Amino acid sequence: MMQYVGVDVSKEKVDVCWLRSKDSESGKTKIKTKVFKNRDFEIITKWLKDTIGEDFSNIVVVLEPTGVYHEGLTYFLHEAGLQVCIGNPSDARAYAKSVGFKHKTDKEDAKVLAYYASHEPRNLKVWEPEPPLVRELKAMLRRLDALDKDQQREINRLEASEISGASLRVTDSIRGMIDALEEEIQRLKQDIDDRIKKDPVLAKNRELLQSIKGVGDVLSREMVVLFAAKKFSDAKQVAVYLGLTPVFRDSGTQKGKTVLSKLGPARIRAKLYMAAVVAGQHNMDIKRQKHRLIANGKSKMAALGAAMRKLVQICYGVVKNQQMYQPQTV
């Protein structure tokens, strides 16, 4: 008999919920919950073993992606022999709404995931870890993004210091930090590029991606690693993962507007945004789409969102078909 465990992971803690059994009299499902510190992976695994049993092969653990905070536990549980599934946040929320879960707490989220897994097991896929190289590249890309942001903050500080007439010592310090960050950024970019070049599949996919007008060094790094890390069935799935699908807002300041869902990794989405701006000027397929949408009354931002989705579609197509990009319009 399969045992279902929902896990909600945050930066500091992990909420775990196990669906124990149904009460013979009330028919209600009994649950057992526990809160752990994040990174206490061995303690979590021991609790699962002591509470549920030694046979990990019949335990399904469902987590939601939470930036990087879920990754360590995911790898640890997989290596311990449990069946680990990464749930789709939108599917879990839709399920919670359909069965009447009203509260939004970490404990409740873990419970929702456990119930969702037990009622919709066919919607879950057992997670498989990425190859070590891909995992390393993902970490390096996150580090590169952090350094880029640090450098931009220092550039902003330099501008403010020069306007305010700060002392030469201060401006020299800031310039020194900018130069040091730039040196490390270039070194890290080179290390990432070298690792991609040494892998025949990654190198070929990056070459294909860079054949697309609008896709340069920055976006091709991200997309080549994304396609190596995730197994997408179609381009639409990629767009959903990256938070590029349109959703209608019926509340808040954007009530009545259609906006991007923005559910996926913001880092990649930001780079797609810049690439779509360039592609809207130089990629004939995307340029024609942009002009058509604006002529039909769409806002420039809506057209830009569509350009981002189109660019993802093209990226997915060249990698899947292993063919250089050929514009549909000349």
C-alpha cells in the first residue's frame, strides 16, 4: 500500500504531513505532522523510517519547487530510496480550492500536497536528479546572476556618490569593488562556457540556440542548461514553467487585466525579457508578430509577453529538432 507524504519547504524549516489511515467510524483520514529545521535531512529521513516503516519503496514524497530551498532535501530523499515527486504549484492550488482547503499556512500546504498526491497519483512523475554537470552549471548560473546584481548595485552607488560629491576614498573603494566583481564575472562566464563546450550535447544545443536572432551568450547559457535539467514535452510546457502564460486578474490593482503568471524562475524570465526586446527589432518572426498584435489593439507590454513566449517556442523547436533556426518570414 502506497504511503503519501506532503512536504512544504521554506528557507528555515520543513513541514511534513503523512496521511496515516482512515478512521473506521468517521471515515476521515488521520494525519501525522512534524516540523523540522531545513538541512536536518538525516533527522527527517529517520522520522519517516520510524513513523511509516523501513520500506521506503512504497513512500511517495511530494514537494513543491521553492527556489533553491527544496533542492538539498530532494536529493537526500532520492538517495535514501524514496519516491520523490516535484508537484506543480498551480495543480496543487487548484486541487486545494476544489476540495475546500481555505487556510494558507506551511502546515496546511504540506497537508494539501499529501492529499493531492493520494487523490491524483497519475498526475505525478517520480523525480530524477540531473546529471552532476547540469547541477553544477545551475549553481554557477545562480552565482553569476548574484554577481551581476552586486555589480549593478555598486555602479548605482558610484553614480550616487559622484552626484553627492563623496570623498575620493569612497569613490575609489566603489570602483575597486566594481573592477573586482567584473573580473570574477568574466572568470565565471568563462568557466561556464568551457564546461558547456566540453559536453558535445550541450555545445551543440548552444550553437543551435545562438542561431536565433535575439538569443545571445546570456540567454543561450540559461536555456541550454534549462533544457538539460528539465524534460519538457512541448513548448507550451516550457512557457508554463517559466511563468509566461497569460492569466486574467480579477482582483487587486491589475483587476480586469491579463498579465503573465510569473510563476517560474524570475532570473530566466528577466533574461528572456531583454532578449525579446532585441528580437522584436531584429528577428523577423517576432517583429511581425509584435506589429500584428499592436495593430489589433494589444498593448506594447502584451506584445512583449507574446514575444517572450514566441522566443521560448523557437528555442524549444531548434533544440528538439536539432536544426538551426530558419525564419518563417523573410
